Amino acid sequence: MGMPVLRSFRSRILALVLGLVTVVLTAAICAIALKARAEVERQVGIQLHTAADTARAALRSRGARLASAVEVLTSDFGFREAVSSADAPTLLSAIENQRARISADLVIVLNPDGHPVASSIGTLSGKTENDLKDLIASDADGETLQLYRLIDGRPYQLVLAPVRAPEPIGWAAMGFALDDGVATDMSVLLGV
């Protein structure tokens, strides 16, 4: 009669030890998994922060290229003459040359009130015209603006600058489309 009790006691101790080992192993595995997850999240956060910084730097570089191109365009004597006379064919030729030179997707010339005089994308929608007029009206200092805007429903990185002779006689806007090509370029650059 003593043997079955002993086996039962051994079975209980074995079950208790196995249960404790299982609990300890489970706790250790959970702790390791949580630590690993926290480390992965930290690494992803660092990578996203780095990617965001790189993307901002790339967009700033593109903006600087636009600003330089607009400065060259608005400083050109022939261009200023064409703006003052509202000579659309000459303006179209000048903006097409400058657009092609830096591979811009958009160039628009506006009169001092913000009405389009020439555009590399043809006729602008009323909403876009009003948006550009509002931008010009809100720029009391007549400074060059670098911004992101929808032009006829497409997003652009845009530089808008006054054309001076020496007072403002018009405005020039130049932009890069923010499209699938930019997304693909950013994806390759960022590795995401």
C-alpha cells in the first residue's frame, strides 16, 4: 500500500516541477519576445526618423534648384520685357526653355494681380487661379515663396517669385510634380 502513495507523491512532485519549469520558460520566452519587439520598434523608429530627415533634405534640395531657376528666369532682361508687355508667345518660349533646363513640370507667369499670362500646362482652372491670386495677395513683402500646392488637382512643390523691374511687374511660378515618379525616387533613396 505504501508504493502507490509513493508513486502518487512522485507524480505530484514531477508535475509540480514540470509545471514550474513550464511557467519559468514561458515567462522567459515572453520577456525575451517583449524585449525583442521593443528593440525592433526602436530600430524601426530610428529608420523612419532617418528616412524622414533624408526625404526632407531631398525636398529642400529640389526646392533650392527651383528657387535658383526662378531667380535666373526673373532676372533675365528679355523675360522681364516680355512680362511687362504681356507678350504671350515670347513668355511661352522663355518658360519652356527654363522648364526644360531643370526638368520642371510646371511654369506659370502671372500679372501683378495674379491673373495667368502664360502657362506651360495650358489653361488653369478657376480654383487654381484664385489660389495663386490669394498667395500673391498674402505675400505683402513680395518675397519668393517655397510651398506645396495643388495646381489643377495635382500636387506640386512650387516656388513663386516676383518679377521686378525694379517694382513688381508680375510673378513667376515654377514647380516639380509630386507624383509616382517622386515617390519611386524617394523609395529608392530611402530604401523603403
